[in-house]
Amino acid sequence: MANLNITVEKRDILGKKVSNLRKAGITPLHLYGSGIDPQSLQCDTVELSKIISQAGTNIPVTIKVSGSKDDSLCFIREVQYHPVTDRLIHVDFFRVDVEKSVRAEVPIMLEGTSPAVRSAGGTLLQPLQTVTVEALPLDVPASLILQADLLIDFETKLYVSDIAVDSSIQIINDSEELVASVVAPRVEREGFDESAVTEESVNEESSDSTEDSVENEDESESE
């Protein structure tokens, strides 16, 4: 796993005045968790955005506060964006103890191509995108891999129980939870001949019209 690091600074500006920080390209952040008092901090927005894209919520980040001797191993717990501009406005980091297990959401990646997709024209579905794992902070995987090649037909399915992990990692999800499958393509009904149906309908209408004409002629003659 990549070792992600970022240096931040203590923040004295609080409340509504933090909008001035954002205009200057600085994002306020909050650090809390195991063994520390909550801290108000700040960081360059560009650098912080890079860390967010690399770490997600399941890869630990080492935070160094300028002027402090101690580093903090953290997970990103919340990222806030402006609802209109989508600009980064705030980040929460949670400090963890490297000796204590944590729970994290880890993405499931499908590798390869299913034969049922490649040869039979099926559609690959993945209803479960992430699983919750429990492990020591430095053992939390960046992602978990399943081979789509195992989906050889429309009956074969992949479940949580098919995900291989090290003994140091425990998956919390139900082992029978469905991860991926391939569904058959939609096909037209066999033997359906639209022209034949149309012709049959025309013949029936013509027959009905002829019968009506005969009945009308018979009524006229009887009068």
C-alpha cells in the first residue's frame, strides 16, 4: 500500500471567517480521534484534493502538523463540497491507533472479461460495489479483487465468500451477499412474423366486411 503523507498547519481562523481561507486556496480541516484532543487545522486545497483522490476513505494518511513532533495516522472520515460549485470546503480526519483494528469500506474490483459477456452477449451486473472489512489500519487493503472470468455462464454468480483476503483481514458482510452476475440479452420472440399477423388481420377484416354486405343484400331482397 502506498504511504500517503500530508503536512498541515494549525488554524486560528474559525466560524464564518474561514470563507476567506477558501478564497485564498486553503481548506479548513478537523483532526480528532484516538489519543488526541480535537484540532482545527488547514491545508493547501490542491494538495489536499490530491490526497483525497488517492486515499478515499480506506487508505490511511499520515498527517504532520507544522511545528509538532508527532505524526498522526488517520483515515478520511468526511469530505464536504459546495452544493453548487462542487468546491472542496471541509475535510474531517480520524486519528487511529496502529495497534487497534478499524473498520473501513473497501471497493470491489472486477478484473478480466466474463465469457458470458464476451461470447454470449450478456450484461455484467455488480450490485455490491464495496464491503466492510476489519483489520489493523496498515492492513486495510486499497481494494479487493474478483475475477470476472469466473462468470462462465448466466447461472454462475460471484458472492462475498468468493473474495480472497489475508488472515489479518475480516470481511464483515454476509458471505452469501451477491457481488456480481451476468444476465442474458433480451431477444425477440422466435417465430414472430409481423407481416403474417398483419395479413391475417386484413383477411379477417375483409371476411367480416363481406359477411356484412351479404346480410344487407338479403335484408333488401326480403323487403
